[in-house]
Amino acid sequence: MNVVEVKNLSKSFQNVKVLNDINFQIQEGRFLALLGKNGSGKSTILNILIGNEKLDQGEVFLFGKDIKKDPYEIKNLIGYVSEKIQFSYPMVVGKFLENYGKFFDSFDLDFVEKAAHDLGISLNKQFDGYSRGQKMQIVLLAALAHKPKLLLIDEITSVLDASSRKYFISLLKDFTLKGGTVLITTNIVNEVQYFCDEVIFIENSSIKFQTALKDIPNNFIKIRVHDADHPILNEQGVVWVGINSDGTQSYIAPEDSFKIFPDIVRDLRAVTLEDLYIYHSQQGQK
Amino acid sequence: MKRILSFFIPQVILTVLAFFISILLIFLLVIALGVDLAWQAPLGGVLIWILFPFAAYFNRRVYLPTHLEWIELVPVKKSSLILSNVIINILKLICIILASNILWALFFSTESFREYFSFSSTDALRDSDSFLPDALRFFLFTLSMTICLVTCFITGKEWQQAGERREVLARFRERKFILIFLALCTLLGCLIFYYESIVTFLPLSLKMAFFCSLFITAFVRTGFTANKIYYNKMTSLLMFSVTFLMFSGILLFNTHKFLTSDIENTEKKLQEFTKLGFMTRYYQDDIKKNLMSSSIKNTQLTVSELKNIFQSGDYSSLYLEVFANWNKRCDEGDATACRLISNLIFAREGFRPIQKLRMACPQDLRGCYDLITHHSATERDIALGEDSLLKSCGASSNLKKSEINKDTCCSCFHSYWKNKKAR
């Protein structure tokens, strides 16, 4: 079953088109990453899914229900995590979550307390008294506590420290293994490939590609070029992706480049998601 | 909706209780300091205006969250969110207005004031307005009003979104519209205050309506955002105008109904009339009826209050009719009428001392005494030789209050009058 179904979604802000004819689906149990440059519309998609923004055109279905009809009951099935969410209220977080949980059909406060203990976070402070990363962790725990079926996470990985990130990624993986679905937006591309199943790349208000991670190496090759004037660099689809320790430059190129330039050196390292991300970003700039 | 209200109402109640207690503590502090009576009216006024920033602060602390906060993530209908917001804001509004009324009653209730401080009837002859210099009152009033208006607006959505104080102030400075509006409101407040010293420029009802409208606008701005129904500048202004017209209409209508009714509540009506200022011309018949009513028992109408009532002309028919009525009642032994005549004589400007003396004598001996002992001659009095008459009356006897009798006062007048006729 498609947990999320987006059809011909378009959205503009002050006459600037942010999303243009977006189409994608997310199946149950998938861990999907939404990639794109800053301002590409990733957060807007999440805001529309959670009902915080209205779509201009198109349709969005969550668990088969049209979000335009304000199906508030499905919020029991959705968890949303974002830095914008503040549990600011004149009471300690523990007490707040106790009351917050009453709004949902089920809320596991014990889970929150245990996880907070594991992370070394005390729930006896007001929300504003926590650091940025701690706030995000609390929001994430609260989102997981009411046992949603779909988690929408906006740019969390850049806020958390390495150990917390690892902790939560394992929680999320566990969540997907139990049938939950995760849609995460992020800019830290090189980490995504270790825990995501699929990626959607957004560039210039539209989706450039949507692919399973295992399919990436099949489309491109990575090459090393010594000579800055090598004719392959003028070919369509060749994109610089980094510099190596020996001074050579790494590029990714279409798979059939060897047929045209048999003298080029193949980089034995695999094409990563980050390489692909850079490739499509630069293609978008041309 | 029940879940939302059960979550927020206890917090609202706790916060409002804290608000009430802090106001009462301020009041008790004022009493404990033994503040001079003359300071209490303006100090009370300043404290009431300071209620506004307190109210706005507490409103900010107890609000239904706005703009993608956790409340939008819970499975609750948006209509329930909005309705809950309305209920919570109305509850807060009622509590704040109640606090304002209690404080107003504590500071301005004549019975409680005078009972506590043994307010003597002699003092009623003096102008009971502020002891503080006008400039200082002016400054205090505009300062407190500016604080309250600034706080009301700052505690809107901008504060909640900004988070950091620096950012809030930076955003506030950028809002030219708010600054202009603040300046206009402050100017209006200054005009209200300034003219109040001389004539009552606006009835109390309109002033109440103005600030209630500010309340509502400030409160509503921090709510009603669950469904992104934001109030931008124009809608804020519209909201303010609508509530102002609504409140002022209701208050003025009720005031009018009360003043023109046949309900026998003369004392209260007279107090309301004194606040009407220039609008008394529309209530001449009612004012006359109440002033001449025999049900006036222990009214403490002060000189300034009588001035407010008798604004139009020195020899208006209202004044003469009322004065004649009181004269007659005083002759018949009505002590209240006699005292009112004294107040009235002092309230009326333009009468020469001898005219005042003639009117005072033989009706009210105490008034005569005060006139003799406290008279300050004008140039005209001196030119007519009346100042020496009055001085001689006072100097000739070194009169004490208890020694004044009808003959003493009248003999002074009669001897003058006799001499004048002889010339």
C-alpha cells in the first residue's frame, strides 16, 4: 500500500513557484530521503503533508485519505519532527508530555523516559532550557511515542551530534522494520546512503530522480583525470565530484564514456549518493 | 475540544490567579506606604494602565500555540482549535477586566477611600485632583500608556516566532506601521489626559472602550492562528475599530439609559454626570431633575465635579434654577442643600466676591467664613473696594469657626451694603 501518494503537486510563494508538478509515492515500510539544495522545496513538501501549508494544485493522499478534507484523525498515524516545533509551555517537559500524550489514541510515556535516560536528557526542565540538539531529540521521541505509521523528519541529522544521530538512526531503522515509513529531508547526503532505501532528488522545483539506493552504481562510473585539458571534460554529463590525495580530480560520467575515451582511468571507488547528488545539482545549474 | 480546554484552562487559571495576587500586592504596598490621599488618584490611574503590559505578558505566557507548533500535530479538528482559542481568550479577557474593575473600585471608590482615610467634608471644597505637578502626571501617564501599547503589540506573534529578545526588538523597529500607530495612540492618550484636567474631554465610557478594544486586539492577535487566520495590520486595525465601536456603543447606550431612567439612584447618577463633561448639554433636563431631587442625602459633590456639570455660561438657566432650588431648601433647614450651595459658589467663576458673599449670607455660614478668611482679591475687587471690606470683616473679629453666626456674617455684609447705598 502507498502510505504517501503525491500527484501533480504545485505550490508557489508570492508568485515564485517552489514546487512544480511533483509526483511520487512512498510504500509502507520504506525509509526515503528527500534531497535537494537549500530552498528547493523539501520542507515545503513536508509542510504540505502535515497540513501546515495548503497546496495550490494537485492531490496528496496519506493512507488513502485526501488531506484537503482535513482528516484530522490520521494525525494519530503521523509523526512530524522539525526544529520549528517548540514544546514551549510553562511546565517541565515531562509534565508537558504527559498532557500532550492525552491527545493521541496511544502514547508511550515510558518509552520517552527510557530513551531520554539513555541519551542523558532530564525531563525536569522547561523546553526552552534545552540546547538545540536536545530539543530536537525530545521532539523526535515525542513523535515516536505515539506510535505513528509515518514519520516526517525535517533536517534532523544536521542538528544532532554523532552519537545521538547514530542512536536515532537505529531507532528509525527499527521503526521501519516494524512496518513504519520514514520520509526524511536532509543535506548530509553521505550519511543517508547508509540507512535509506530510496532517495528523491529535487532540483529547480521538480523531481530530478527517484531511485532505490541499490540502483545508483548502474548508471554512472567514476573516473580519475590527470590532465585538466582532457577532452572528456567537455563531454555532456561529466561532472566533477572531488579531488584526490594524489592531485587527480574525480569525475562521474555516463557509463558508456569508456567507449569514447578508452584511455581514461576508472576510479575503483563506488559511485556514492553524494556523487550523484552533486551530478544532478550541477546539471541543474547548466 | 474538551481535551484542549482541560489542558489549557488550569494553566490559564493559575496564571490569572498569579496576576490577581500580584495586583493586590501592589495595592497593599501602596496602602502600607501610607501614600498621601492626593497621590492616590493619579497613582491608581498609573497602576491601572500598568495592568495592560502585565496582562499582555500573561497573555503571552498562556496562549494557544501558534504556527506549526505541537498543537497542529495533534489529532484535533481545526474548528475545535479555533473555538477553544476563543473560549480561552474570552476567559482571560474577563479575568483581566475583572481585575481592572476591582482595582478601579479599590482606588476610586469614594466610600472606601473616605472611610479609611477619614475624609472630611471640608476637603470636598478643595479641588481633589492631582497634587502632582501637571507635567509629572503628564509624563507618567504617557510613559505607562506607551509601555502598555508597546507590550501589547510585542507580545503578538512576532515574539513567539522570534524567540530571541534582540530579534524581537529588531523586528519591532522595522514595523513602521506599529510605531506610527503607537505614536498616534500616545498622542490621543495625552490629549485625553490633558483635557481631563480642564474639561472632561471624553466620557469615561469612551476611554474604557478604547482600552478594552486594545485588550481585545492584543489578545486576539496571539490567538486564532491555529488555522492560519493571521491578523495582519489592516485586520488588526479593523478589529480594533469594530471592537471600539461596539464597546463604546454598548457603554454609551447603557450610560444614556441609566441617566435618563426614572430609577431613584441620584447619587450614582450625579457622579456619572460629573464625568460627562461637554456632553452635559445633552442631559440638561436630567441633570436639573437630579440636582433638585430631594433624595440627595450625603452627596460629596466636589467643587471640580460641580464645575464639570455647570460648564455652560455663568448665568445659564440650569445654574440659576438649581441655585434657587437649593436656596429654598436651605432656608427650610436642609443642611445638604446649604452645603451644596457653598460648593456651587466656589465652583462658579466670574462672580465677584461681594456677589458670592451676598449669596452665601445668610444661607451658609461656614461658606461665609471661608470666603472671608480665604479670599484673595482680584484687580477688579480692589478697584471696587470690596477687598478691604472682606479683609476688615475678617480682621475685625479674628473669627473662629465656632464663633461665626448668622449675625456676624450678615452684619458684615449689611454694613457694606449700607455704606455702598449711602455713597
